[in-house]
Amino acid sequence: MKKTFKYIYSVAAVAALALTAGSCTDSMDTEPSGSTLTKETLDKNAASLDGLVKGMYSNMIQAEAINSWYGATRHYDFGYASTMMMMDNAGQDEVSPNSGYNWYRNNLNFGDRTDKSDITYFLWNQQYKNIMQANSIVSATASSYQDNSTAAAARGKALAMRAFCYMNLAQMYQFTYKGHEDAPCVPIIKETTTAEQAADNPRATVKDVYDFIMDDLNNAVTLLDGVSRSSHGDIDQQVAYGLRARAELIMQNWKAAAEDAAKAAEGFTPLSISEAANPGFNEISAANWIWGMDVNETSDIVQTGILNFPSMMSSFTGNGYSPMYASRCINSKLWNEIPSTDVRKGWWLDANLHLPIVNANFVKDEEDPESGTKYVAVFNKSGEEVIDWTDPYLNVKFGPYQDAYGNETNACDVPLMRVEEMILIQAEATAMSGDVVGGKKILEDFVRNYRDPDYTCNATTAEGVQEAVWFQRHVELWGEGFSYFDIMRLKKPIDRRGANYDPTVTYNIPAESKIMLWIIPEDEVNNNKALQGKNNEIVAVPTPAK
């Protein structure tokens, strides 16, 4: 049987690297870098401003950003795509082993919900680092953006990114907007916040954080009007509309959410049924991608070999943890609920390692002569066996770089916003705004035309359509970092019972349990006296369900 892990580490060594860290970092950076660019100085500094904007995107695909804090490599430390995986592994849709080679096992088993957890440091600092970068741009353009298109565009992109980061933080460190408007959320760091102010900066309420998010996005939409972009890796007005649609969905501003989602979706086309019948989700120029992380062969996360999204997620990589050492599978109960007529059922192997809909190229059923273990052998175009699949319900959704099976170069782009998500937001928000028939039609038209010709939504109420949309989000957005945020937004339990989870992590956690919140890092509390005694409560990890 073919092994797929190019760089081998012992299970003991990998486990030792993931121990909770004892030494940490300084408090979050707060002061804006550089001076304000005036109208007179902007022309000669335009390249620097462009560099600051590109720096925001680079921060999202940076490898080993916390290496210097802990003195050891964390193989999950490769940017925002890793945050996406952390969110999905904490939920109930993405199944992975509770073992040493799985760098997301602490998300899976909720061992990361402490103030000393290296994961909470990673999540916290990743977002605030990009907030600092966005603040630098907002500060630099303060006196020039009103009458300079270059400054206005950069400022709009920075405001959208800052809103994106605060929306992520708000959903990690506090429960959802409705019913928790006055609950403590996270500190707000603006471009004008000084180090002295940050040292005594309380947690803003959930409402205040979302007011700040919405103000940033409203301004971003205005500033990015008419701004073109060179690739889907750049933020434009439609990305800002999409981010605002997400925020409005969380806040239950239903009509506005539907309207903004429709604006974000303009000009983009969902994958057709035939296109969806193949591995993919690896190319940023795809017609259904509104925004994504643009990765290339020279990106540092690719140069590391295995500290990247394909290494952890793609079952086709020839160089990584997936699939042999830490497989990424769908919840078997969820998979069984997907109709056989739905093309997406083929995004995962079935219980017998068969591909029920998708006929992947170059695969063959095999059996190991020594152990008798059945597996699927995957071959490259040269006829060489490059990968073995041994896990039922293994995902084949995320294709390899350049769609070459067994490719050892993990330079796949990563989706951040697809038109399919915007259509689902339109369906839910339209129904919840009072137009149940309209929301139902949006949902049925999407699924019938692009995923399952036999689909019918049987819901008769707004809440029924919302549940139907949630199921579609489970399936359509699997592995893209949305599932945990949906659980929080919809106030759902985490129920892993009756599925293919390891018994040690088969939890049934009631909605809005305290364990669902991450804890503000200890060093941040130590460096901000307003946070002392105001952290989220550390509680015991869940007990596995009987």
C-alpha cells in the first residue's frame, strides 16, 4: 500500500509538539505603522500603500507565524485556511481521527478551550495581526482617500478586511448576536487606538462589535464602488457586499442580507452538475469564486511542503497528512441524508469505499495481500500508484494542485466566498423576512439546476426553509469553515451521536454551552487590565455520549 506522507514524524514527536505552550507573546500590536499619506505625498508612496494591501492577503497564507512564540513548529500554523479547519473540526460535520497525527484533534476534543492553549493564541493573534495591518492602511489614507482613488480603494479593502477579522473573532469568543447583544465580546482596536489605551481596553459588547463591523462594511461598499481588481484574491465591492450579507444574516437583518447577497452574486455562476461531479475547489479563477486565498508555488506555505491546506484536506495529495495519517471524512449520518440523485453525494466515498456518483479517474479497488485490508488505489497519469484510500466517507471534494493525482506540490488556492453561499443566504433571508414562497423558490432553483434535479423543499414555514437551507449549507460548504459558525448562529447543539466519530469524541453538547467559546489568551489578559476577571469561563471538556 502506498504511503503519502513525505516527511515522517513519530506519533510521540508530533504529540509532544502540540502540548500546551508555557511561554507566550507580547500583547497585540496596536499602534498604526508609518505616517499618514497626504494628497501631495501619495503618488510617490502608492507602491508602499499597495504593499500594505498585499500584506493583508499575505498574512492569511503565512506559515509558522507563531513559531517564535512557542519555539516549535505547529503544523496547523499556515494561515486562515487552518482557522477554517479548526472551526469545522470543532463541529459535527467533519470527522477526523483523535490521534497524534491529526493537528486538529484539540479542536475535535475541545482540549483547546483554555487561556494557555496554543490554538486560542493562534486564533486570536491571527485576526488581530491582520486588524493591525488594516489599521495601518486606514491610518495612512486618513487625509487622502476623499479625493484620491488609489487611497480610497486601499482604504475600502482594509475596512472590509478589518470587518472580516472582527466577525471571525465575535463568533469565536462570544455567542451569536441575537439574545447576546449586551454580552462581552472582544476589545475593539481602531487605527487611532494607542498602546496606552490598549492596555486598559475592555471587551466591547456584541452589539458594539457588530456596529463597528457594519460601519466598516458600509464605508467599504461605498469606497470600492467602481474599483476593479486583477484577481479573485483581491477584495472588491462584491466581496464587501458578501461580507455585509454575512453580518446581516447573523444580526437577522433578513431583507438587507438577501439584497446584499444578491449584489455579491452578480456575474458569478455556480458549478454545473457536470462540473460538480469532479474533485475541485482548488482554483481561484473559477467562475463560482467571489473571493479566495491566492496561493502559488513560491508561497511559503507551499515551500514548507506540508504546512498547508491540501496537506491536511485533499485526499489526492502526494505529500501530506491526508489521507493516510489524518483523514478528513464527512459525518456518516449526514452523508446518508444526502439523496442519491444529488451529485454532491459523490464528494465522499461511501461505507464500502465506493464512489457513488463521481467516477474519479485512475482508481481501482485493491486488497492488501498481507493484512487483507481493502483499499482504493489511486494512480497518476503515468500509471503509478500514488495514494491509498482506506477510510469510509473520505472526502474527494478538494482536488490536488493542477488536478494531478499524487501531486507533491500543495499550491492549491482556497475558497473564502463562493456564489453558492450567497444564493443560500438569499434563500434563507428571503424566507425569514416573510416571503416563504420566494425563499423556497430560490433554494429549489439552485439545487435543482446545479446539484439535484429531483430536489423538492417540503418546508411550509420560514423556519422550515431555514432548516432546509442549513442542510444545504452542511453539504455545499463542507470543509470551507462555515459549519461551526452556523451552529453558533442558529443556536444548535453539537450532536455527533450515531455517526462515524471516534467514541472518545462522540459528544452531544447542548446549544450555547460554555465549552463552545474559546478563551482569551492569558498573555492578552495580563497585558490588558480591563480583561482581568472578565474572560470566558474555562469549563471541563465534554463527556462522550454513551
